[in-house]
Amino acid sequence: MEVDRYERIWLVGSAVFILTALGAIIASVVFHTAELPEPAGRIEPEEVTSTAPFDKPGLHQREDGSWELVYIAQAWAWTPQQVIIPAELRGEEIRITSTSLDVIHGMKITDTNVNVMVIPGQISEVDVTFDDEGTHTLVCHEYCGIQHHVMGAEIVVE
Ligand code: CUA
């Protein structure tokens, strides 16, 4: 079968692109331990504010001594708006637990690898370690309505 020269170039180019993308996925799993997120639990949106740990949003130490940072998302704000991470928690793993009261939001914390969907009815968990002092912005990266672009919060690492 005769294949036109330009068609052959496109075929080879497409194959190279697909193989490169596949290679990038495999490399991110093997070398950067990328994982698919799993729901950490379910919760009725009406019961969020009366159910632990969401009844006390913010940073707290759990019974086993580990640290947890709890966020509630709702259009168009994060609770809490500002969190201070004390200097002694630098380098410590902190579990971020979040859920939404209304629609789907997305949590992205600048200069970290935190990027997680925050979905009503579902609890999202992600671990983060802050190594350096500084201020991180927590933004919503999932369009959630007319004020989506102002839905931010602040994490200050002392
Ligand atoms: Cu919340 Cu966009």
C-alpha cells in the first residue's frame, strides 16, 4: 500500500508524541511516585460542620501525635482563611484533610505538590511537608462560580 510522504511524517510524528507522553506517565509513576488519589471517606455535606475533624477547622495535633490541617471549602472561601505553621513543624509531615459544603472545588497550594479535588460528600486527604519559612497561597483551581478567582487562603510558615 502506498502511503503519501506527508502522511507518513504525520504518522511517525503522532507515534513519537504518544510514546513520549506514555513515557512521561511511566517516569512520573516510577521516579516521582505519582499516585492516583483515592477518596479518604464520605461525609454528608449538611453534617460537615458538626462532624470531627471539620467541626474545628485549622491546624491541630491528633491523638497519635501527628499533625492535621483541616479545611472546609465553600463558594467562595476556604475555612480557615489563614493558617500559621510554627517553625518547629518545618520538615514535619502534615496531613491536609478537606471537604466541600456545596460544589466541587480544587485545592492547590503554591510551591508544594498539593493539588487535590475537594468534592462535596467526599473527604480528601493529602500529605505535605513545609521545609522553608515563607507564605504559600492556597487557591481554588476548579471553576466553582462567579467568584472562583477570589477563592484563596494563606499558609504562613514561620
Ligand atoms: Cu472554589 Cu473555584
